[in-house]
Amino acid sequence: MHIHIHSHAKERMKERGATEQEVKLTAQHGEQFPAKFNRAGFRRNFSYNSDLAW
């Protein structure tokens, strides 16, 4: 499956701390649901591993 990630989506990925690999895995293996404009959305949970101390 070829997956193209638009520049706007890449900006949102940075804001959310997501990687391209995570996005591709979600599109390939995540839960699919109906989205606006007759499109499909996908979701999947990933573990968050951060070295940042709050």
C-alpha cells in the first residue's frame, strides 16, 4: 500500500509527537472509522516513551 502524507499532516504529526512509521502502521493496521466528506479515518494507540521530566 502506498501512503502519501501531505505537508499539513506532517506539521500535525510534529505537534502530536507522531512518527511517519506510526502513521503508516495506523493506516495499514489501525481501526477504520467513517470520517467527514465520505472519507475514512484510522486510529491506533501507541505507547508513549519519553525521557522528558515534567
